[in-house]
Amino acid sequence: MTTEELVAALEAGDVDRCRELVTGASEKERRAAAPAAQKWHRAVCAAWMRDTLDPDIPLPQDRAAFERVQAAAAVALAGTATLAELKSLSWRVWHLPEPAWTVLAARLPDVLDDWIEWVLGENVKSWPHVRRWVREGVAPPPRCESYITALIGHMWPDDPTDLLRADPGLREHEVWRLFEVEGGGENSLAARDKYNHPSRTWRNALATLAAEGLLPRERLLDAGLEALERDFERFRAGWFSQFHEALEPTLEEREARAGRYLALLGSRIAPTVSFAMKALTALDKAGRLTDREFVGHAAPALAAREKGTVAAALRLLDRIAKRDPALAHPAAVVAAEALLHEAPEVQGRALDLIEQYGRREDADLAPLLQRRLEDLAPSQRPRLAQWLGAVPETAASDDAEDLFRRAAAVSPAMSALAGLDAAVVAARSGKLDLPPLDLRNPRIPRLDPAAALGPVADLDALIDLFSTVMENCGPPDDIERLLDGLSRLCNQRPPDFDRRTAPLKKRAAALVRKAQGWAFLGWLPRDLPELALAWLTGKVADRDPAPQVDLTWFYGARCWEVAQRAAARTPAVLLAAPTHAGGWLDPRTFVQRVQDHGPFKESLPLFDLIQGLLRLAPDHRAEALAAAADLPGDAGDAIRHALGAEGVKIGPTAALWAAAARARSPFADDAAVAARHPKLGPDAGEAARSTFRLKLDSYNDHGTVYLHWDIDMVVEPPVPEKLREDLPTVMLHAPVETETRERRWLATLWPAGRAAWFAHGVGLLAHNLDWWEAEWQNRVHLEALLEPDTDLGEIGRLLLGLGLGAKEAGEAGLATDAAIMAVADGRIDGPALGATLAHLLGLGVKELPQLQDEIRTLDPKSTSAPLSSIITAARWAKTLAVVSRASPLHAETVRTALEQIFASQPIMRPADLTALLTLFHELSVELGAAVPDPGARAYLATLRSGKSAKLAQALLAVPEGDRAARRQAALLALAGRVERAERWQSYLAG
């Protein structure tokens, strides 16, 4: 076979001829023809994806002819490429037709296992080809997990029943591996069944085949329990417990597996423990459970988080203690595990059992309970203390006088910024009436000497940094150091330059081949290797000419500016390179860079200049302004305006002056710029004013209508329909589709403009509060809440409230940490937090009457509104409980916030109301705080039934104590402000 013969067959679209040529060729002939085959395959794929066409490859316009060429190209590729080359083509091999698979089987017998594992992991649609190889004896059944996950995934949304009926081999081997492989992402039994019609699920298929006698029922029951013993992740483990119950095991079948149920009480997966507890309860009711064995295995169930599981275990222990006195005391001892549960009512039930069956003289029980005493809810602690005859210890107060001395030593300027005078008065009087700090003051220093960033020193450091950042796409500070280092050092070409940079060049080229789309659009996996190639080859890739842009395009333009400079080997300092972590730039350094950049007749790079203006810190602006007095032209005027100069004539470059306006006054309109450059959008000349409105969202999945609340951001002035990539602060208010790594870089765009960043996050987080799909990028917006000198404002508090109510543990955890920090450093107080949470609770309720007709239109089966609020307040009860445990200051803050919520007369689901009332009651008892707010007392008085009524009456009866905790909280509030003022003072001292 010659390359010319293969190309001729490709041009003719002759699949049989291509197969004949590659099958009969020697390996040397195949390798010689491989480049041509791969070029044709890439061209066919590009045409199929409607991407840039290769002018050297004559592809037919007729669809049938094109499909023949497409199949021929796949056969040519399979017949000439090495395994490594096939893998480098990534997604393109997913669509290989059957003839190509036949060629592969003949060519790659020694590496079929490697190929099978890789291709199944790349695309589940390759499973039928692999399965055919297994049936025909071409390859043994693969042991890789991807063989099973692809079996699960490739069927969706079809019914697997017919496949399992038609292939007996699957029923003998592969079906049982379904219970051994957890799967992940979309390709697990749980995920595929969740989004499929019940008649087409794997659960239905296996149960049907068991009923038909094609699968052994007993083995299915055991296999499900074996899967649960493997402790798969919660979502995926749930499928196996549900499948086990779907088989409806008889009492005899359950009794035969009692030992396995008992063992599952120790599972780390809470629903699995609940499942086992239900099975054991059924056996106990039928008199088929061994009491002593349950008492010996019950401890893990009593440590479960689910209240129902612990309550069921306590009830069963109580029944055992009643019918077997010899097990009564052991039951009381094991019940002590439930005292660690966060719910006071669960602790109360455990105390019931301990008081009835426990013995104070027991050498093990009394010390155990003494250790549990501090962990009890305040409402339950006195009860156990009385049983023990003990008095709970109280915490010692801080050294207040030392704190007052530290406050007095702070400079007057920093003391005023940190609000120390009011905090000292509050601490001395024992009152906690401090409003949150206003951190928008332009005199607050931002440049932490400990967070200073060093430049890339030399070529070796640049190569090492490039290799690391290109693989990890971050962190953001290193991306900026890379851009700066490349911009400064791009002309260095020592004699061994090619040798030293060869690995970087090779890796960059591979990453570019793997990436899709255009270059320099702000997508780091493509832009960073393109940047490396521009430097190393002198050729800069084209950018997408499409008119529709988003915020990532601004960053792509910055990379493109550096790429052009690197390709031309024209070094210059990067104007916008941050001097400090988080994107902050010392104004003095910025002005010096502009002065050093070269003659102003050579225009400054626009995107670099805009970015530099937006990063200017408030520190040292007076010195920077003095140094910028002689900067000429429109850029010089814009820089002086950004630094605070008065009377500067506004110039013609709209994008430049919009950035200068935001640098000068991030939170206020710039009337002069707005008049000279009107209607640019929010956060240009005019500051953005964001509000939020609720809407009902829905989607239909196989006939089931799902409804949920969503929040739309409304910003004034409005975002223009057509965005400009040189107005990044305007684009910050428009949707952007990108991943976490790019978002972390975007977060450094405008460090002073956190309100806009928070507003962006509010819409994203509200859209996915219930975690319907993984949107990891949402966390980036929550991370900004952790910055100690960032003012939360109304929008930041909304983002915090949504995060505290998020279902996804990572989001809720970040928000919890942020709330703990914000309370400690004085950025939020109880009234502000409570007002925000009450506002969020009321969003869904107020609009509900107007949405009734819309709900019934979307879901005709609906007889009542399925939603009452955008927030599931029971999640707040959990996250706020964690916040309250941080310190007395946090406990007081959360208690006050809850009082604000109830004063707003909220309408909540019963479970949500009970959860918040429980936390409110516990904190009130712990802090010795009555409920003074008339609105809150009136609301509590309206609760007249159920558990909420009992809690409300208990709250109304809480007397006002000596409030020692409030005095300690006031001291802690002062401590947070003193630490802040001392930190700011250290910034100025360098």
C-alpha cells in the first residue's frame, strides 16, 4: 500500500478498498500513510462539526457521498494510527463505524485491553462494539469498571430488559458486576434510573427478569446487600437499598439476612443505616429479631444524623428493655450515643431511656454521661446534670482590660475606620448594639505586605511557571505572573533556548490539538498553550470574529495582546500585573509602569491599560497622582481621573474612561464620564443598581413537570443587547458560561467591585439551590465572601443567605465559614442577617397568589401550590447552628437574626418552621435571653398546634437572665475590630 493509493480510495469514498489496503499493508506502509489518514479524518470531523475546513482536502457536498468518505476516513485511521495517536484524537474516535472496529481488532490484538478500557471511558456508545468482540471471542470480558459503567450508560433512555433477555452471557456475568461497580457522574444505576421512565429503568428490568426466572431472586437480594456493604456514595448507594425493597423480601428472606442488616447499621451512608433499621424493625415486630444481637449492634444507628433512624433505634431499645430486664441497663448505656445528636428532642428521648433503665452507680455509664454533658442542647443539659448531681461548667471571660489597652494604642485614623470607639463603649456596658462596619471607605488600606507578589525573575523560572500554570490553569495570581514574565522576557533567546523549551512546546501543541474552538477567548485550556506557541513559534492564532461576546473575551483579548508581543519578541512590562494577591495593584507601581512603557506615540495596549485601572488599590493614590502629572494624552488624563484628580477633561476613548470612572468611585456614578460617554451600560459611567425578582421556572421530563423558583437579576442602567469586549465591568452583569478555573481568574478583574461579583453569584446560586446538577463554579462567588475587607452590602448578604440555604455541601460549607468570619470581624450583625433571611423567606410567598394560574398551566394535575419559598429554611437551621457554636458573639448574632425572622411574620413549611424554632429556643435558653420583640412574640402566639406550638410556648416562657454571654459577645466584637485595626495599621507600616 502506498499513501497515494490510500488517498485515492479516500477521495472515492471507497470503504472496502480502504479496508483492503490497510489490512494487507505492512506496518512500515501503515506508518508512512498515517499522517495522510489522520489529516483526512480531522478534515471530515471538522466538516461534520461545521468548523474550519481544510482547503487541501476535497470533501463532497452530497450528503451520501460525504458519509462514504467519512466511513472510509475512519477505516484509514483505524488501519494506520498507533494506539497513542488514536487516544490523542479524543472525541473523534467515539464515532468510528463498524468497519473501523473490525480493522482495529485485527491490527491491535496485543493492546486491545488498553484500547477497550480507554475508549469505554471516553464514550459509552462504544460498548456495543466491545460487547460484540467479547461474544465473538476477539477479546475476553474486560475487567475494567468502564465496561460496566458503559453498559449502564449506553442504554439510556432505552429499556435494558430486551438486551438482558437476548444476551444470556450478560445475565451470567455482567449483571452481577452491576452490584460491584459504583459508577460515577451520569453512568451509575442511580443516575440513569433517576432520569428515566419507571418502565425503562434497570431496577424494573432486573425485577422483571427475576419474576420470569431468568435471574435468581435470592442472589439478587444478596447482591444488593453486598453492594450496600461497599459503602458507595450516598446517592448511588440508595439505588441498591431501593432495589432490595422493590423485590419485596418476605419475612423469611429478611430473617435469613438479619446478620447483614445488623452489620449495615455501621455503614457510613446514613440512608443505608435507615434502610437496615427499617428491616430490623419489621423483624422485631414479627418476633424474629435476636434482642441481644441488636443491642450489641445498635451504637452506630444511634450515632446517625437522621432523626428518624435514631428515634427508631431508641424505640426498639425501649421495647427490648421492657421485655428483657437483663438487657435494660445495656440498652441505657448504648442509648448514651444518641446524646451526641444535634436535635434536642432526640437527646430527650435518649434521656428518657437512660433515666428509666440506667444505674448511677455504674462505673462506665456515669463518666460517659459526664463527658456528654457539654455536648447536650441547653434545654436538655439541666436534666442530665440533675440526674448526675453535677453542675455544668461555665466558660471564663476574656481579659477585657488588655483588650481595652490594645484598642487605645491604635492610631486615631485606623480607630475611626474600624469603629473602635463605639465598640469600646459597647464592651464596657455589656451591650451588643454595634452596626456592621462600612468597608466601602476609600481610605481603607488594601495592600497587605505579606500578600505581595514577586515577578518572574528569569527564563528558567518562566519556563517552569508556564509548564505548571498551563497544566493547572491557575491559580489566578500565577496566571498574572506568567503574563507579566512572558511580556518582559519574551525577547530572551540564549543559544540553548530551543532545547530548554522543547518539552513546553511539545506539550502546548498537544493541548491545542485536544482543545476545541477558537483561541484567545478567555478559555484557559486553549489560551495558555496558544500563548506558549505564540512565544515559541512566532505565530499567533486567530481569534473568533463572532460579534456576541461575554466577560471571558476581555481576558482572551489580554492574552492576545501578550501573545502578539511575545511572537514579535518585543518586551514590555505588563501594566495590569497585580502587585498583591487578589488582583490588587499599587497605584505608584502602575504609574511607574506606564512611564516605563515607552513613548506615548506608541499607544499603550488598551486591554492591559483598562485592566490596570480596574485593579488600582486605594492606598497611595496621592503619591501616584503626583507622579502621573506629566503623563500625556487621553490615557494620561484617564489615569489622573482614576486617581482622583479634579477638573480633568473627559477624553474620547469610552472604554478607557469607563474603567477610570470605576477605579475612581466603584460605588457611585461618575457624572462627567456618564455625560461624555452615555448609555454604555451598568458600571461604566453610571454605577450599577441591582435588584432581584422572583420567577417560576419549570421543565418537563417524560411527562413529569418539575417546578422551582428562580431569581432574575434586574440591573439599572440595563445591560446593552450587544456587548463590547472592552467594557469588562459592563459584561460583569451579563451571563457568562465558563468553568471554576476561569471564574477564579475573573474574580480578580475588579477587586473593588465586589457588589457586581456578588450580584452575578446571586443569580447563579439561586438557580441551583437544590443542586440539580453540578455547578462547581458557583462556589467562586461564595469564596469572595471570605475576604475580610470586602463589604457585604445588601447583595453580599443575599448571596450569603442563599449559600447558607444551599443543598450542596460545599456551597453551604463555604457560606457557613463566611458567616462565621463576617460575624467575628464585624461585617454583619444579627439585625442585618435577620432582615436578609426574612427577605429571602418572603420572596416566594408574596408572589405565590399571582402564580397559581401559571402553576396549573404548567402542571394541570396540580391542586395547590407546590412551593412556598425559594428557601428550604431547615437548611438554615443546620448552617446557622454551626455558626452559633463558634462563640458567644456568634450565638447572640444568630439568636437575634432568628428573632428578626419571626418578627417578619413568615409563612413556612411546618418542617422548616420547627427547625428554626428549635434552634431559636436552644439559643434563647443557652444565652438566658427572653424574646423582647413585640412582632416576634405576636407571631409565636399565633402558633397553636403541633410541635411548633410547644416550641413557641416554651420560647415565650424563657425568662431574661443575667446575660453574661452578651457581655462576653460584646468583648469578642471589640476584639474583632481591634484585630482589624491593628492589621490595617500594619499595612501602612509596611
